[in-house]
Amino acid sequence: MKRYFAFFTVALAALVLFVGCAETQPTKPVYMWVDCEANFERMSYPDSIAFYVDKMKEIGVTDIVVDVKSIMGETLYDSKYAPYMGEFEGTVRERSYDMMRHFIDLGHAAGMRVHGSLNIFAGGHNFFNRGIIYNDHPEWQSIVYKSNGELVPISQIKTNYNGMLNPSNPEVREYQKNILVEFAERYKDADGIIFDRLRYDNITSDFSPLSREQFEAWSGIKLENYPEDVLTWADEKTWKPGKYFKEWVEWRATIIKSFVEEAHEAIHAANPDILIGDYTGAWYPTYYQLGVNWASTQYDPSERYPDWASESYHKTGYAELLDIYMTGLYYTLVTKDEVDAAQGRPIVGQRTESGMDPNDLTYCYSVEGGAELAQGITCGVVPVVGSLYVEQYKKQGEDGKQVDDPEQFGKAVAQVMKSCEGGLMIFDLVHIINHDWWEILEQNIKAEK
């Protein structure tokens, strides 16, 4: 973390001296995410990459996050381990095409930092029936506990596009670590690795025989009725904790933390200087459902959330292992005042992300309140980067239909730049392009003093 801020301070100071006008530059890092699928055709040409690197630099973006391992488990470089993503929606790339190399070279030439993003425990796209769970390793996919009591492979759940893997499977973990090390060795000059989908799919998975066996060995508990001893279904949409639910929640969080520890060690053995980051959603009160505790070990949630957090749950926090932490402030409401004003009205904005509570209207479901919560929970051990999902900024038009709301988007950008010490992340480049919100983004990232 110290290395990161030192680098940023030196770079910013040099830039200020060069242009002689500090107030025209953002005062904190600004990350632009480049999703591999949504931008596949656009980023299949070096001159297109060069154009958008220059465009991002011009408006004040300091960091680019390039998605190089898709949710299908395919890589956008020629990997020894993973299948190559050489085609998507009719666009074909040669195996020799190295998108990440173009981004690094062009981004560094422009004075920007460039990070690679890799989806960790994702292995398929269920809408396309594509990915490693459909081809190479169907045995690695998560087993889902359905409301009718059935245990089925996640590839059969066509309402969920995420074909997630089982994070506790030793073969899965070794495979993913090999890919992370490969990236760190291949791109020695990359500035960072950002983990994405470092999680379980949801509370309903994984319920494989392997997970049962591992949990019993870890806890010393014999599950007489599985999976009912963990959770039960009240109806098609409502689940209830079983008698060993809290132990199960803690075990799953130890699985994710132990992978972060192992990956951290392996990556830095291969490339000691590369930064390690992670993206998660900001909705901490329900994020335990994904097996993830992105908090600092200093933060103990057991008093505030006794229904799911054991007294030792805080030990599963992994914020100390990160140089960058990106928290998904994926909310349409920006300020806590807006939350107060919305009380008694229908929930505003999309609530479709894994683990979100679709009915909650507390402060943490606003950009301002979510940023406060994330920074409090991480206890200052890692800079918190506030992340925005551009597509959420819509409002009801005069005809009753949803229309773009660039003003609210700009307000959200300014709030993140004010609230988050680690700066801002925008998801995704494709949405800025499609909405042509370059100017509104530039104005608000440079407004914070």
C-alpha cells in the first residue's frame, strides 16, 4: 500500500510540474474497467486500444483495469493452463494477439498504470453454455441446493449466467493459482492483479459431497441431515438458517481467505513488485452469503450481525492482504439524505447483484453510506476504491419509461471522489462510450479538491 501511494504521489507531482496546473488533475486514482466480453470486438485492434487509452488519459483516468480472464474461464492471452478466448459473438482473434501487452505498453507510455483483472472462481456462462464447466472440467462446477430440495450442477440453473466453480476443491484452487502466477510472470511490468469473482456463487452453493466432507473435518461436526442442518427452504424464494449455519458461514469464509493467502504468496514469489487487489460488492451485511469477508481482521461483526457471524468470524477477514480494495457502490441513490427522502417509496435502482438485499433501504445502500461502511470495516489497512456501475443511473421520463440520468451519475462520481481515499473505479468503459458520458465523468473526477 505504501509503495502504491508513493508511486502515485511522485507521478502526480511530476505531472503537476509538467502541466503547471494542479487543479485540472484528479487528486485521487481513477480506474477504468475494461470488461473482456463487452469490449471484445472494440479491443481486438491495437489502434482502437491506442485511441481509448488516449481518451481515458485526456479526461483524467490514472489506472486501467483490463479483464483478461472471463467468467467462462477463458484467457485473453495464450495460456498454458486455460483455454484461449479467440472468438466472441462473431469476432475472431489470432492466438498470437496479446491485448494486455498493447494496453501495458500504450498505457505506460501515457503515464498510466495498467492492471490485469482475472475472474477467479468463475468457469462458465450459462446463457451461452460455454466455458470450462461445459468442456474441460464439468466436475469442478458448484452444486446448487434448490428450493425443491434437489442438489444440481450450476450449469443447469439457466436463470443464473454465472457458471461458478467450487472454491474448496483443491484441483480448482491449484489451477487458479497457476494462472495467476502465469500472469504475474508473463507481465512483469503490469502494475497489478485485481481479483474478481473470488467467491461462492451464493448461499445456495456449494453443497457437493466434497464440501460436506471438508466442513465436517474442519468443524468436527457430523451433519446428520445434509443440507438441512445448514439451511432449509421455507418456500420457493425464502431460505432459513439451519442449526449449524453460522459454522458453515465461517468455514466458507476460511476457504476464501486461505486462497487469498496462498495466491498472495505465490504471486509475490513470481513477481514481488506487483500490486494485489480485489473487487467485491459493498453490501457487507449480506455479503457473507458469498463466502467472503473482505473486512480487516480488526473488525468484529459478531455483535452487529449475530445471526450469521460467529465470535471467531473476524479471523476470516483478508483486507490486510490487499494493496487495492475496490468496493461496488452499485446504488442509484447517492447520498444518505436521498435514502431518507426515499423512505416509504419503492426501492430505487437495480438490486440484481449476488448477495444483495432487494428490499433494504438503509444508508449502506447509497454511495455515501456504502463508502462509509466499507472504510469503517477495512479499518484503514487498505485504500478503498469506490466503484460505480454506470448503467444504474436512469430515471423515469415523462412517458413513464426509463431514461438516462447523467446528472445523478455525475453526482455519484463526485461523491466517490470525496468519500473514498482510494479513489474511483468506473464499470465499465463500454457504458461511458455508449452513453457518451466522457465530459460528465471528467468534470466530476476533477471537481474534488
